[in-house]
Amino acid sequence: MASIARKNLFEDIPRFLVAQAGVMFAVSLVSIQTGILSGFTRSTALLIDQSRADLWVADEEMVYFELTKPLAAGQLTQVQEMSGVERAEPLVLQGGRWDSPNAPEISSVRIIGFDTRGQLFNLPISGGRQRDLTQPYTIAIDKANFDSLHLNQIGDTSTINSAPAKLVALTERTQSIASSSFIFTSVENANAYASAGLTSRVNCDVPTGGGNLLCTTVFDRPPASSDRSPQIQPPKPLSATDPITYILVKAGAGEDLNTLKQRIESTLPGTRVYTRSEMSDRTRTYWQQRTGVGFILGLGAAVGVIVGMVIVGQILYSSVSDHLKEFGTLKAMGASNWVIYRIIVEQALWMAILGYIPSLGLCLGLGAWTFATQGITILITPLTATGLLGLTIVMCVGSALFAIQKITHVDPAIVFKA
């Protein structure tokens, strides 16, 4: 019976190719949408996953990695002096205005300051040296951001909030798809950039016909022809009153993390402590559930499955209709319905496998290209690939049910009709 299934499938090559194109389209759409969602959510927590910190101390109102309230640097000293803490380091997140001499427009960046001599914030350097970030107004960027920041090589310079920025190092696989370009530097440089010549004003307009005031915050850009450059202060050492965003903690050997979490939270009122995995999950959950990203990509995957089922179902239904006399002959010879059902299901399985393999190869190639050229990861793990295979089989076999309904009502007497 297996030969009958293959014969029916390959008898009409043009129709077979159309069917496989439909399966490939459906599987590719589901794979790409799923891969983009996985790559997107993974990228939002890359810096957390790559860190060596056992615990992250944050403000109690922290929503996710990039949305929180600041802590005071004095709290860092308190944590460092606690029993059970082997090491504690600061991490600073600041917004910034990037003004490249090679770009006609300014853009926003996210400045991330860390202890460049520390151990807990792991920055994967792919070019240059991390120790050079200790120098005033030096930065590192992910190499995927060269084009967006209009930089060409290490040694290029730009401006952040009217302060100079010299590129001295490159990182790899550190940029979140959901965020502005990350700028890595020392804690001292990050705080210096935050206060370097960035002024703002609020413009308010009264709408025509009355109503509430419409107000916007405008950041002033120093005139290019200014006779006097803004006074740029050298970075200062971190003081107890300076704002920091997180405290990264490495627990002592044999220290119970839950006990240490409770100890830190009781010592620092208004804070909450997360393990590395809890911090990562919180950030990913925010993007998956509290934004429309997960819904939109999931909807695209669902559309792909529906399209694939319609195409495969139509092809199988048409194939059965064209071979009604042959199936009637089998029934007249005593073949049970289950034997005929197996023929149709086997056709569906062949279509699933022959459509899945090239689709997966196409998506893997597309993922490699998007990462190399755009820095966007289409993440297809072995588990995802296995799940997609199962989904493809279910899609094709489910479509075969439409054709099976046609066979169920076949009268063997059709063999004897003209």
C-alpha cells in the first residue's frame, strides 16, 4: 500500500510541487515567526544571562531590566560589608543622545556603566581591550551597531550628550533587539555622560479651539558654530550619593541564596533581590506578555499553519477525487476503510517531511544572514526544530481528514459506472 501512496503523490509533478510550495511556505512562516520571537526575547536578557552575578539588587518597583528606579551608591557599600557576600559591584543604566559627525541626525542610545576591573558583569570583548574603558570618555559597542551609530573602526570618535566618546573596544552578542544601541563604558564615564551638557526645555502649545495644553520635552543641541565649547568635566569617582541602577552580588561559597536575598532586602528597605534566572525571566516575560510582540508573532505563526492546512487539504482532497475509481476498486476487493485511510495519511506524511526539510534549511540560512548583516537573531534550537516537525506532521495529517471524509462515502459500485 505504501507504493500506492507514493504513486498518487508523485503522479502529477506540477501539482505535487505546488503542494510542497504551500507546505514550505507554512513551515517557513511558522519557523521564522517562532525564531524571531525566541531570538527577540532571548536578546532582551542577554546581558543578564552573560553576567556572573548570583543576585541582582534592584528597586522594589523595577519592571524589567531597562525600566526601574535608581539606587544610591551608598547602598553598594552596605551590601559589600554584609556577611555572606563575597563581592558586590555597581551597574548603571543611563539614557543618552548620540551625535555622530558622520550622521545628519541625532539618535538615542542606552549607556551601560559597569566596573571595568570587576568580575560580575561579563562583557564579551571581540576587539580592543576592556581595560581601555577606564580612560575618560571611552566606550565599547556591539559590532552589530557599526552602521546604526555611523562608526567604522576602533579609534573613531563621536559625542554623547555633548561629551566626547572614543570607541576603544567591540563586543559581540550583547545588543537587545528591543532597545536603543548599547554603549558600554565605566561607571564613572556613564555618570559623566549623564550630566555632560545635556539641557532640556518644555514647549507647551494651546490646541486650536481650546482644551488641555500639549507639552513636549525638547533636548537642546549645542550649535555647531558655537565659539565656546561646553565645559566638559572629567569623570569623578563614584560617591555615596551618586545614582546607580543595580547592585550585582556574588555570594560566598556555600551561602544559601534565598537566605542572602532576605538578608539584603531587610538591610536595604525599598529594594528587591532577584537571582540571575529570576531577573532574566522577569525581563523576558515583560516583552512576551506585556507588549504586543508575542501576540503579533504568534498570530503570524497561526496564519502560517492555517494556510498550510488549507493548501495540503485541498491537494489531498483533489487527489482523492481524481482516484475515486481506484479507491472504489480497493473497497470492492475487500480492502477496509482503514487500509485506504493509511494510504491518504501516508501521503500527508510524505508531504510533511518533504516540505519540512528544505523549509528548515531555508530558515537556518536566513537566520545566519540576518545575524551577520542586521544583528537580528532568528533562534531555532533543536527543541524548536523538533516541535516544528511535529507541528508540520499534525498540520498535514489534520488536513488529510478532509480527504478521508470523501473516501468514507465511496460506493464500490462506482467501479462499474461508465
